[in-house]
Amino acid sequence: MTSLYVDRRGVELEVDGEALVFRENGLRTGTVPMAPLSRVFLRGDIRLQTSVLGKLGERGIGVIVLSGRKAEPTMLLARPHNDAASRVAQYQLSRDTAFCLAFSRNLVFEKISSQRDYALTLREQVLEHRYELTLVLRTLDQILLRIMQIPTIAALRGAEGAASAAHFRGIAAIAVPRLNFSQRNRRPPRDPLNAVLSLSYTLLHTEAVLALYGAGLDPFIGFYHQLDFGRESLACDLVEPLRVEVDSFALQLFRKEIIRPEAFSTSENGCFMNKNARAAFYGEWEKLAERLRKMLADQITKLMDQLTISPSTFKDKHETD
């Protein structure tokens, strides 16, 4: 299965049999078969008939509308999974503090471990910054040693935040100087690397939401990320260990000059990619997205197994005897 990205002003979408038809200025400019599609991303001034949405919904193809310069996502989904038993178990366990704490410890341990592995890889590849990356590794190692003894989810968030700050210090040390990257910032992003990170995290989050709906789970009911109005908390949970994949991807786009800092414009409203850069980005993103979807599927499979375990028997995966 694959994704279709439509980011072109003035395009009209229609359905012709089992294919999507593109028109510009009334002329037919292309077709895409729907059979291999799993999701369609729409951005910009695009017009389409309701029959297009109906056909995509019938085939279980998610539609994600990226609105405005900040690419805020709106998702139009097919009918949710028919089996509600998993959602009932999810709701029950979301109220169990012991389960949520154990789940959260494992999640944060996995995320920081992936950051550590990435810093270790970078230290072997970028020899001129071994010192800075060694400091990052020391910080991450110290945090990992105490994760399984942290007594509350709030305290876990503090440890996760400290690890992420160290992680991004390592990225800042090796980032292309022209990026002017010093730390993670958002809403709005202030430099090209943060702009790519924000868009990538948005797309990763939508993938998690689509995968959870497809598995019959409720994206809004999480275990580490607690209830918050309008937030798909379980999707936020799932993406945490995968963020380092996105960070590596974004950094490599610039290090390999697939996208260059000159392709961005910066104002008081933030830093934004131009159209040509977005086209290059989507092409590279889809290569990574295939891997991320498999990783999300594996995470959901493990989560579904956990939902069948009695909370009283659930233990931290990394707990020692």
C-alpha cells in the first residue's frame, strides 16, 4: 500500500471507475489507480467532488487535509473497526494507574534507548564532534539507569524532557551551520530543520491515528499521554519511540543536500518550505513512511497483546528479577 500527495494549486480531483483523475483548467492531466492507495494527502487549493470522498471511504483510504502554511492536519477516515472489545479493554486499562505507569516506563525507556543508539552511531560517523556526542551519551546513560525506578508519570515526563534536550544538543552540534539550529522549537518553527521536523512529526502522527483506527483502538485514550481535549493521546504514545527515526531523516535531508536552507522563507510567522522543497520532501518521506508503518503495526500488535493481560500481572518489560 502507498500514499498519494497532492500539493498543487488549481487541481480538480474526480473519480473515473477505479482511478482518481486530475484536471487542470478543465483538461485531464493524469490518473492514479486507487487499488494500491492507503491514504491521500491534500494540500493547497484543491477541488474535488463528494463522490471522490465517498469512493475513497468505501475503499478504506484515509484522507488527510494539510491546511495553511503550518500544514495543520484534518483527517477524513473510513468507518472504524467493527470489533469494540479492544476499545473497552483500552478504556478500562487507561484508568489503571499501575498499568499506565508500567506502560509509560517501558515507552520512555525505549525512546531514550533509541536516542542513545542514534548518538552512538553519530559519534562513530562524525569524528570531529565526538566530544559533544560523548557528553550526550553520558546524560542519556544516567537517565536510563533510573527510568524503571521513577515513581510517577509526571516525573517520567521530566526525565524524557531532559533526555530530549540532550538528544537535540547532539543534533545541533553536527547540523549544517547554515540551518541556524540550536534547539527544538515549534508553533511556529524558527529554522529550516525545525520546519522539517514539525511537518514530519505531523505526518507520523497521522500515520499513528490511521493505524489505531484500523486496529479498532481509540486514538484519544492513551496511557502515557493522559486525556487532553482534542488530542489523540494514544497516537502520541505510539510515536514517541519513533521520533528518532524522523530526527535522523530530517538531518540527512540537509546533510545530503536533498533539501537546502535556501529553499525556506522565514518571517515572524515562522519558517516554511517552498513548493519545490516540499515535492522533494514528500518523495523522501514516503520511503521512510513505509518503514514507519511497519513499526507502528508492530507496536499496535504488542499493545493488543497487552490489552488481554490482567493489570495485576503486567510488569515493566525491563524490570529486573
